[in-house]
Amino acid sequence: MSKLGNLGARLHRGEIGYDFIKNRKIWYGLSILITITAIVGLAVRGLNMGIEFQGGAVFTTPKNVSVSVSQAEEYAETASGHDAIVQELGDGSMRIQVAGIETDKANQIKNQLSDDLKVDAEQINAELVGPSWGEQIANKAWQGLGIFLILVVIYLAIAFEWRMALAAFVALIHDITITVGIYALVGFEVTPGTVIGLLTILGYSLYDTVVVFDSLKEQTKDLTKQTRWTYSDVANRSINSTLVRSINTTVVALLPVAGLLFIGGGVLGAGMLNDISLSLFVGLAAGAYSSIFIATPLVADLKEREPAMKALKKRVLAKRAQTAAKGETHDQGADEAYADEPEDAAPAVVGPRNQPASRTRGRGRPSGKRR
């Protein structure tokens, strides 16, 4: 078995683990800092909305135009009075995009480009997008995102419970805010491809979150009937048992997206790939982070506000303090303390295995109880 596979197996069995829940305030603080940075970037720089949302015109030149991309961009900005985006296509033609102009100015810009590029005006293809149509597209994009979030919350509330639905919703808003903020800071153009990428990464984020929630739901059945583990202990076990799986799926998903972003968009200059690849790259990373460091710790916080879970935590801590006060290690007396309770899987812990919070099985006997 590979080292990573062996690590995953040990995490799943609870032999080792990292206490994510205990350090949740660190993760909350880091997430708040990143989110504030994204919001500030969005407020200061704003989004570079594509022509589909602002309206404008796209001019496609004939093949083998005898000017460079930078020269064509300068000509287009001079003719329109607006910023222009110029891309060289594979067949040698150029795609000149000018957003935020009135459609009645398109012919004037087209004629000016014809003179500057020294090509026949009839050879320049113009596609016009009206501002009202772009506004409708933007509204429908926001409506689609809103409907998606509502359906997600309803489903999770039915399949799990409202606390998990609320935690997943907070994690999704966290992912959206960070992704949109990165777009504002980087200045990449927001197109319908960006919206598609955003919805795609929300699906990936939900997948990781639901995997942890399903494990948590299974392990917390009849939790109040024992006094070994608090809800946070079991939540921590759920994260650790699915940690390697989450890392593997995220890395495998990020590799091709990184190829699109850094090689396709950066090295090869295929700017249109940036629209979807940046949202996928940032969103996948943020989604994996939020599933581990935001959603599950938040569920643990919400659950341990319940009276039953508060009482359970009090009983668990009291029994652990009682065992520690007797000066007994697990091998000396913890077996008798928990002998009348079911043999549930122990949450992953950090530190020596002889602590009361962990449970050494067996020592050569099937049940691990003293004879």
C-alpha cells in the first residue's frame, strides 16, 4: 500500500488525526480575513463584465491582417473611445471586442477599423449585443444562482438537518465571495462561461461537504447514550476519515483546470479559456477548504448549542476528569469506566493513544474488556 493510502487507512480507523474542530477559531479567522480581502477588491476594482452582460459589439477581421494584436487594440480603442479586447484566432483572423457602446455606433467603428486595418469594410463581420439583452442575461444568471442555493438548502435540510443545511450554505457563500473577489482583483473578464464555472465548482464543494456530513450523520446515531465522545469528537473523526479522499479528488480535478488556466490561457494566449478556468481553479480550492475548515466545524458549533449535546459534553468531560483525577491511564482503568457502553468507533485524536479520549482495543482479547 502506498504511503498516502496507508495514511488514509490510519485516518479512517482513527489511529491518527488532526484536531480540526479544536482549532476552528483559527480557520474562522483566516476565512474572514480572506473574505474581507475579496470584498474590498470587489468594492474597489469591481468586476470586468463581459460584452454579454454590458452590451457592445464584436468585430471579426478577415484572415492575415497585417497588424499586431497591440496595434489592433489601439485602433479599436481610438475608434470606439472604450477599452477593447483583441484576440488572435487560430485561422489568422482577429476578434475585436468592444463593450459598453451603443449599437448605433457600431457602423462608425467598423468603418474606422476598416481604414486603420486597411481591409474592406464588408470583410469585417460585426455582431451586436444590446445593453438590455446583456442586462437580461445578468439577471437570469443571478436568478439561476439564487434558485440553486435555495434548492441546495432545502435538500440538505431534508436529507440531513437544518444545521447542516445552514453550514453548507455559509460554506457556499464563502466560496462564491472568494471566487468573485479573485476575479475583481485579477481583472479577468466575467462571461457566461464564468457563471457556468461558478455553478460547477459549487457542485464540487457540495460533494465534499455532503461526504463529510453523511459520515457525521452515521456516526452520531444514539450519541447521547454514551459518555466517551462529544459531538465535536465525532465531527473531527468524520473530517479525518474523509480527508485523504477529499484531497485526492480535489488535486485530480485541479490538474486539468490548471492546464487550462496556466498553459491554455497563459502560455498559449487562449484568453477565452480564462473565463471558465479561473473560476474552476479558485472555486475548487476554496470548496475543498470550506468543506473541511468551515462547514463541519460550524455544524459542531451549532449542534453543541443544543441542551442534549451540552449535557453530553458535560458528562463526557466529567468522566474524563474523573479518570484523570484517579491517576489512571487507559490501560489501568478506562476500560472499567466505559465497560457498560457500546464499542463505537473512536474519533481520531492527536497525541498518545493512552489518553482517555482515545480507546485502545483488545490487547489480545476480542472485546477489550477485563476478565
